[in-house]
Amino acid sequence: MSRDPIRRQVGRPRFWERYALDQLSNAEWEALCDGCGKCCLNKLEDEDTGEIALTCVSCRLFDDESCRCSQYDIRKQFVPECVQLSPERMDEVSYWLPQTCAYRLLHEGKQLFHWHPLISGNPETVHEAGVSARGITVPEFEVDEEDWEDHIIEEPT
């Protein structure tokens, strides 16, 4: 089992089942991230329908192997439009989060999947389940934005 870069042992047992998102500590909030990396994939929104299409075109800071932002703590310096998730912003941003995202699932009153590291105890299960962006991305600096439509993918679920 690989070392989990996210601290999961944050105090309150099974906090994700017992507390609302706005009642979580910062450490608990960060522990919800499953490490799939799909939030770092560029999306296209249909102006008429509002439908979101996922592309395999990743943010320039995305590390395809670790499925993490290579500059997480200072990402806004490089990517000012990067959305910082918070309980207060979930109503406005949850629609574009991946369908398997813990933040979106809990916001919608759903349960975490069995492969989530908080459930499985293993940070690799998200990759083993085939729901991560590992190994499927193309960096955004290699694809012109007008060609992103050619890189639409089905969301791994």
C-alpha cells in the first residue's frame, strides 16, 4: 500500500456520516478528497443545457501519476481560476464536480463508495477501482482550448 499524502486520521470517527459538511474541521474537509484527480480535469459546459462534459485535458499543475496538484498550497498563484472548495460554495460549484466526488456525494446526501480511502483505508483503491484520472490525461499546454471538444471522455464511475 502506498503512503497516503492526505491525512485521514483526523479525530472524530466516521465524521463524514455523522456531521454536515459545514460542521467539519479543516482537516476533516481535506480528508474527504479521494485523490481521484478528476476535479483537475478541464470541463466544458454546454451554454444551452448546462450539461458538463469531462475532458482528459488536465490543469497544467496536475501530476498524472500521483493524481495531485503539483503546487497545491500555492496553486492560485499559477491558476487564479482554480476553484477552492468550501462548504459555503457547494451550492454553486457541486454541479461540475465529478459524480463520484465525496464532496458532491455528501452535499447531495449520498454515501461514499467502498473504494474511498476513508472506507477502504487504502489510498490506492480509488485507482484500482478505475475511477481516477491516473494515466488518462493530456496536459492543457499540449492542446489548444478550441480542440478540447476532441478530448471529451466518459467520467470513470
